[in-house]
Amino acid sequence: MMAWIVYTGAYLTAIGYNNPKRFPSIEEAFPTLFEQKEQQDWRIMKERIEQYKNMKKQK
């Protein structure tokens, strides 16, 4: 685990020094250390609501 953190730290240092615009957020740099909430796509939710609406109309 420590080797991974040190390697990633060195990688981030290189990116930060050479190309700061590409520097990732802390959550992107260490994804296993932070919980990431998956966001649902609004188009999928819209489709589900329309399907539910159509089922209600049929009944």
C-alpha cells in the first residue's frame, strides 16, 4: 500500500510540475481511499419515468 501511495505521489508531482492543468483531484488520484457516489444519468431516469407513465395509462 505504501509503495502504491509513494509511486502515485511521485507521478502526481511530475504532472503538477510539468502540466498543472492535467492535475487530477484527490478523489481521482486515490480512488480506493475515498468513496465515490455514482451519479445516475438523467436520460435513463427520464426513460424510466416515461415507461412508468405509459404503464399507468394502460391500466
